[in-house]
Amino acid sequence: MSERVILASGEKLRRGDRAGRPRRSAPEARSPEASGAERTAIERAVLVTKPTAWEELLVRFGTHGQARFWLERAGEDVDAIEAEHERYHTALGAVRRQIPGELRVQVLGRDLLPQYRFDASDVVVVLGPDGLVVNAAKYLAGQPVVAINPDPESIEGVLLPVEIDQASRAIARAVRHDAALRAISMAEAMTSDGQRLLAMNDLYIGARTHVSSRYTLDHGGRSERHSSSGVIVSTGAGSTGWLRSVIAGARGVAVACGGAVPLAPEDVRFAWDAEKLVFAVREPFPSVASGAEVVWGEVTRRAPLRLTSHMAEGGAIFGDGVEADFLPFRRGVSVTVGVSAQKTWLVTP
């Protein structure tokens, strides 16, 4: 098994690609549902990992002793943090040993995902937690994803259906193109200046800081100018996350004020493969110059969502909470949001 660890200067990085600059679309990968004659042969496993909490502390403090000293003074359980680190790296070693020997292997840290160029011949192996699957998904183009839970005792693993001892079989089946796959719909934002961004859970559109987001929203034949805390657009996979919290907050305020609110947070959940999105406007401010009527709706291929920015600076579009990888949303720029033709394909055991 040949193996390479991708460094910041690695040849697979997209040179000159910075957040907020025009980007090329991800390389086209054939759908896993393609016929056998059209399928791309799998030649490489890209193993996506994340730093543990202990490794992040070492980057901050420089030495084990300094990290331990700070944690102990803060009343933290140092042994638990070190044990989590050991469990993750034990799982990492076990997964690496289960990757078929005929595949080339590249280990990719989470921080390099925005710059890395995946190929159609890759199988992507993600070693949890759930958020790491979300982080990786937007940079893929149809490659099968083997998502593994490295620590079932502490990680819920909703997006991590593969256990460590199932990794070998799951990867082998993905290589043979006979794995059971679960489709997850994606949200897609396309700006008027030709930039594109995908999200597995949700998109945020608005001001990057805690100032008013100013834009005009068009949906379903209705148009309204807004001053708000931004707009989120959720997929089915993300409908139990940020969208649920928006509903919970709005419902709590309404109930406290004596209103009758039939919609509960759990009612907004919808299927991962649903061909729709749901948008919600956060804290819209009604005034003589802005409205608060068009604040919620379903986005489909026939009913896309369109926003036009009125912000001179500071407007942004980012996906899945990754603020560093954003598209500028300045005055004069419009963005159309809809269900992407591209899906995430999760290998199930």
C-alpha cells in the first residue's frame, strides 16, 4: 500500500484558490448509479481526518507539559482528553490497515479540504465525527463516502454508519461498485458572477458579522426587501440542526407572548434525499423600508430562491458553518439557491 500525507504545499492543492475568489467547479464524477460500463475504476482511497482536542492544544501551547498545566489549572479532565486522543488514533491505525493494498492512499486533514482536488477515481474514507462528513461532502462530485465512527461511546454517528470492524468490507464493496448507497441531497448556491458553493446541511446568506443583512428576497412570485440577521437554507440532512433551532426560538417567543404555534421543532424534519430545501429568514425587521412577510418557504427545482445584496461590504455566503470558505455577497451580486443535481453518496454496511 503506497501512502502520501497531503501537506500545505502538496501538488494536489489548487494553487491560488482562495476563499471568496472565483472557483472552478469540482471535477465531474459519474454517479455511483451509472451502469457498469460507465463506472470509473477506483484507484485511490482518500482518508479524511481531523485533529483531536489534544493535538489542537499542543498547537496552542507547544508542549505536553504546558498543555497539561493549563488544563489542570482550568479544572479540565486531562486524562479524558488524552484518552479520546488515543482512541481516535487507534481507530485511525485500524482503518488504514483495512484499506485494500491495491489502492493508493492519501491522508488529508480537515483544514485542507477547501484546497484539495478530489478525482473521480477516489473512494473517500472519513473517520468521524459527523461534522467531518459534512465538511468533506461539499468538495466531492459523486465519489462514494465510507463514513466511519471512531468512537461510538462518545460520538452519536448519525452520518457515520460504518463501524471500525466493518471498514474493510465497506471499502472493498465501494471499490467493486456493489455497495449499498444512501443518497443525501445538497443545496447549491450560484452567484451572478459565476461562483458556486454546495452545502450538505445548510447555507447561510447575509452579513458576516452582527450587523443587519440587507437584500431583496424573491421566491414563488413574491419579492420583499429585508433587513435581518441573514437567511439559512436547509437540506433534509440539516433540518434537525440550525433550522430546528430557528424554529425552536421563534416558537418559544410566540408561546411566551401567548400565541398559538402549531409547528414544533421536530415537525420541520424531512428526508435526507428529499428534492427540496427549506429557507428561513432570521429576525426580520419590519420597517418602512423592509418587510417581514416572505420569511419561510420550500425551495424546489421549480421554485428556486433568489437574493440580491444591498450590502456594500461584509456580505457572505457560506455552507455548513465553514465561514472561512465563503463567496462574497456584495451590492449588485445576486445568488440563486436550489437543490443541486449533485448528491452525497454514503456507503452503508
